[in-house]
Amino acid sequence: MADAGRKVTMSSIPNTHSDTLYDRAVEVIPAGLMSNLKRSSGFVPYYKTHGAGARLYDVDGNEHIDFNLSYGSAILGHSHPGLRAALHRQADALYTYHSNQLQIEAAERVLACIPSAQKMRFACSGVEANRAALRVARAFTGRNQYVRFQGHYHGQMDHLMGGIVPDPENPVPVEGTIEGDSFTRWMYTAGRTRDDYHQVYLLEWNDAEALEGLLRQRGDDIAAVIMEPVMLNHGGCMPEPGYLERVRALCTQYGVVLIFDEVLTGFRMGLHGAQGQFGVMPDMTALGKALGSGVPVSAFCGRNDLMDLIASGTVIEAGTFNGHPLSMAAVVATLDALGEDGGAVYQRMEALGSLLREGLLQLAAQHGEPVLMQGFPTCHTLLFTDRPRLRNHAETLGIDFGRGGRFFQLLLNRGVECYGRFCISAAHTERDIQDTLERVDDALADLAPGSTPTR
């Protein structure tokens, strides 16, 4: 097994056993992978065996510094002793679904962290949490339509993903993609229910005037506005000053339920999520990923008058594994670890994230590469562009995402797991950052124009 912290400068780490496993996988699993969004042209995974801290190890004995963190989920890192102990205790006691005390304890901890929430329910995935929030919003308002934003991702349900708007004056999406745009290409799928887009308005984010105009014309038909409070799924775009506040005011004015999809930002941006960071309170919130530090769990929460529609049976929300005891044990252990000493771990994670960003930008400048890193310290997105800032999906059009893909493949071949976003965990150390920067330096030196890394 590779020694932790060793310097890797080879163009591609060994992959014989992973390639053999992939040959087996494609015989029984479509594309050999469990998610299309984890697939890119020619991609073959390194099959992992175990993790420790911020490092992962694969079947060929390679060591990987992990900034993907299961797409941001593993906020405590790998093999966290407190989380492992909690899971072992619960597995020894009860690992099939039944009402259990941990559901109450986990819910109390979530509600203590999320400032806008008064009641909550657990689910298993982010898409389930977002679907439930929309169902409650429709029941509460008696309206059918809702607003979402290009470049945001709320899960794989037909009406929640994809689409383009041919006429901005009538922002009803239709099926299709934008030429050269990676986001609409990834969000396109055949087999979508034909009338699913009839319930959706699709706008560009960070444009309060567009939302105000739509609500002025059609607000009586709109039940909800759903958004990522930071656009982490495409570009790492931060909200413009005053934007979230204006959206909040507009939703209040027109009686529209504001839903923050904090599946990514929740417990990653801080113990109180993006809403705590920006001081803007949604009506409902979807949570996931870091909520269980890699264990499958999600949640949706909101005001009493909204969530009481579920209590009364007016709105049905069900799921066999909602509140599963192993997931509840993970939530309690995760939030206890993150909340220790008043959430002091976030200061250390933010310092490491800033150190990584500064080092990456300095190396990119030395190699003559125009690079932008935006987001926040525990989750930065890296893009190859000379633009100083990107505000929304429209401003990402024309960026060379292919060059970014080649760079991230070069990093993967050097034992750095990152697919566009650099997420920081509580387990990362300065040594992890320094080792990563050495490998970034090596990868940038190999990033010739038009080059395609092999794997």
C-alpha cells in the first residue's frame, strides 16, 4: 500500500486491477457505474477498498487525496472514529426500520442548527426532499406552477432537471440542449414525461428583475421558488449582494413558498447552512449529503404551518427507509462532531480551503493558465477562464469545460480525487494541501493545449 503523503509525479498511477473490475462491471451494470452523472467519456473508476482521514485507497494499492468527498457528503472525512462507533453501536442494536429514539434526537439536532425550521422529516436522498417540499408548497398555496433556475440541480425527477428556454419572455422550458454547454447536455434525458415542463418556469439565477417580472405576470399561479442559495452544481456562483433578500421579499409579497435546496450547502457552508451565513430565511429547506457524512440520508424542514399539512394527512409523504436507525445514528454523530466547541472545526476547514485556493491560483499563474476559483472556502469550483467572476449559467457559456475535464483527469491520474469542486473535510490537513499542490503543479505542466489524458 502507498505510504500516506508520498509524492506522486507519474503520469498515471497503476490501474491494472481497477481496469479488470471495470471489464466485469460493464457486463452487469450499464456503463459500469451506478449514476450517469458520474460518467464522462472514457472514464474508468479506481475501485476503492477503504479510506482513512482525507485519503482513499484502491484495489491497486494507490493512495488518493479526496476532495470529492462523495460529492461533498463525507464532511468528517473517512473512517471517522465517532461516526464508526455510532454505526457499530446501532448495527449491534437495531438495523431494520422501526420508530426509534434516534429519530427524535436527530430531528432535534437538525432543528437546532437550521434557523428557519420548526418541524422536519427525514428521507433518503436529496431529490426526495425536494419533491416533498414542492408537494407541501402546492398543497399550502393551492397553486401548481413553480420556478427553478438554469444551472441548479435538484435531483433526477423529470420536471426537476434539464430544459432550455427559447423565449425568455415566456420562460417555460422545452426539451433540448445548448450547443457547447456541458450543463444542459448533462441534464438532457430521453424518456421524460412529455408534459412535465408545463408546470415549470426556468429563469437565470441572480437576476431579480426576471423573477419580479414573472411573479408580477403569473404570481397567482406559482406555488414555489426553489433554488440553491449558492449555485454549487454549476460554476460555484455566489449570490449577488441583496439578491437572496430580494427573492425573499418577492416570495412574501406574492404568497410564494421559498425553498432553499441546501443539499450541498447545508452543514458544508457552516453549521447553520447558507441561510445562517446570509441571514435569509426560506420557508422550507432540503438537506442531504453532509447531513450524514456519507451515509445515505436527507431531510426537509420548514415552518409549522407548512409541515402541519403532513401531520394532518393533507399531504402524504412516505418512504420505507425514512428515518432508518443507521442513518439516524450517522446524523447524530455527524452533527455532534461538527457542533463541538461551537462549530470550531469550520474555522480550520475554511483556513485549509483558503490555503488550497491561494496555492492553486498561484500555480496556475506560474503556468500561464487563466483560472477562476469561486464558491466558499470549504467548497471551491475551479474553472479555466480569465473572467474575474461568474454570476449564473448564462455567464458560463463559452467556458472551456473540456480543458477543465482534462485537468481533473490529470489530477485523478496523480491520486487527487476532484471533479470540478474542491470540498474540504474535517479530516484534511496542511500536509494534504501541500501534497495536492505538488500534484497540481505536475498536472498543470502536463496540460498541453488539446491534450487528452489517458486512463
